[in-house]
Amino acid sequence: MTQAGQSIEPGQIEGVRRFNRFYTRRIGVLREGLLDSPFSLTQARVIYELAQRPGVAASALGADLGLDAGYLSRLLRGFREQGLVAETRSAEDGRRKSLGLTAAGEAAFATLNVRSHAEIGALLGSLAPRDRGRLVWAMETIEATLGAPAAPPAPTDPTPSITLRGHRAGDIGWVIHSHGALYAEEHGWDERFDAMVARVAADFIGNFDADRERCWIAEMDGVNVGSIFLVKHTDAVAKLRLLLVDPAARGHGLGRRLVEECIAFACAVGYAKITLWTNDILHAARHIYDTLGFVLVDEEPHHSFGQDLVGQTWELDLTSETG
């Protein structure tokens, strides 16, 4: 069902179908036996679910996997005949039967699991580290967009690895695109905002002073998730620009970390003040500026990017920071 007032472009439909055809071929699910096993994709998925959910009822299993009850019943009967699955009646409700893998079923699952791990490991191993991050990022985006429940964080690494680095080829285009797409989605700003970001970014590259200016790009698992720029306004005043944190990287203090990098650099190279311009609806950014000592010195309503906004100028006195 499409949302009211929206139409789906034929090219978008074909794009999804093309990806489906490519990916099913790439991971080998069209082969007669998945992972060189005697099991089809559906059979292997049922075995996987039974390994993860011992004691599950057939009705719940079928509902979660979207399988027809009759088809699932025949599939489970085949597993029982092969000695892979056993049924037990619930002690609380004799009408309810619980499913579980036998020892042979556990062995079959272990083989599938090892082969799947090795196959995906080989796929990722053929890619450069940055491309691995991009691939996993894209897959997580597909899951989240289509409504999959968020995966729990790995118990050994609950906090994602976020690193900061200087800009390099390709980053400026990413900054422009990311700002435009994110602000359009979250605030309804039009393409005139993209144009403004492009002008700021182009000025930075065209007039870059490596001794007095910096761009920081934040990466999470090899994928760009944040940016901030510090540019020379006058000999004594620096301007903070283009702070961005991708939604996937929020909640880890990245925005504050980026602003702190700007402050530390500005102090180190001898600026006396940092100034910035923002809008009052950007509450998270304003909170960061406020807690780090910036002071609101001016605000004025304006109509920009297709919206009625209130622009704000904030300043941070660095003489108190250093002295």
C-alpha cells in the first residue's frame, strides 16, 4: 500500500527487483542445495529457527516465517522422518506441541552455520575494509527501512567504533548530499539548502588554509557518519560550519565530540573566538553549543529553504578557555 498522495516510479520497482535477482544469485540461494547441503533455503531457515528457539510451537514458527501451515507441516514431517526434529507435548497444555532439533538436527545446523559463516567471511574478505563497512551499512539501512527490529548490540562491543579524520577526495560531495537529504527528511528544507552547503564546501576547498582551518569526517565501521568544519573568518575569529551527525550514529556523543575538536584546534592555532550560525529548530545542536559555553548573541526570523525559520548567532570566547 502506498502512502496517500505518493506514487511509485517504475524505475524504483525495477531497481528493487534487479537487486533481488542479483543478491539471490550472489549468495547462492538458487542452487538446489543451500551451502552444498541437502536442504533448500526454506528448509535451512526452519532448521536455523529451531536451533535459536527450542520449544517453539509450529503455529508460531509458521507465522513468524510467513509459511503456509500445510507447507510447513509437510516440511516438518520430512524432518521427523529424517530424525532431525522431535515433537513434545506441553505439560501445561496437552494440545500444544513444541518443536526441537534432535542430536542429528543439531549436527545439521552446526554444519550449515559453519559453512554460512565461511561463505560470508569469504565474501567480505574479498572487499576492502571501507567497502565492507559500506556493505553492512547498506544492509542495515534496508532492514531498518523495511521495519526489521533493531539488532541488539554485540555483547563484546556494545559501542560502535567511531573515528575522526581529515577530509579527502569524495568527502565534500558526501557532505553536500548528506546535509541536503537529511534536512529535507527531518525538516522539510528544499534544494536551496543543498546549494548553500555546496557554496560553503566549495569555498572551504577553494580557499583552504591548512594551518588555520580543518574539516573533520567521522567514520563508523568505515562509513561516513558525521562532519564539521572550522574556517577562518578573521585573524582572530573562526567560524564553525556544517555540523552533521547521521541518525545511525546518534546517541554516542559524536556531535559534542566534533564540536570539542573544533574548540581544541581553534585554541591551539590562536583564535580568540568561534562564531557560528544555526537555526532555533536544531535543538540537539543548540544544546551542544550551550553546554560547551557558547553564548547566543543574536537571532532573527528569516524565510529560507522553503521554511519560516529563526536564525541564531552563537559565539564562544576562547580567551577564557585558554586563560
